[in-house]
Amino acid sequence: MDKPRIDELLPHADGSRYELVMIAAKRAQQINSYYQGLGENTLGLEEFTPPLITTRSANLLTIAFEEIVDGKVERELPD
């Protein structure tokens, strides 16, 4: 993975690589659920969030990282 670069991603996770991985993994799972719902013709797709950017990548983690860099993914703080 060449883009986005780690130095572009870290500011979106307060400089923590661990937090960055957690945010990206969660978002990649959400995108995967969306695509699975499409494939299964599941009703109620409104509960799944489609990719928030247009990309040439088919890799879910790359899509998640690109969304993070574009500011499309908000980090969720623990309660």
C-alpha cells in the first residue's frame, strides 16, 4: 500500500498507530457488511454504510484508510 502514507494518516488518530488500526479495521468491517448485504440482496441496507469515497481500490482496508485521510470517518471516543 503506497497511498495514503502513514504520515498522512497518523494525525487523524492523534498520532497513535494502534488507534489508527482500530479505526481502519472497524470501518473496513462496515464496508464489508455493506457489500455482503448487496450480494445477499438484504433488505434494510440503510443500516450499512457504503464507501464514502470514489476509489479504484478493491481492498477494503485501503478504502478505509483513504476515507480517514479525506476526513470522512469520525473517530469514536470510548464512553
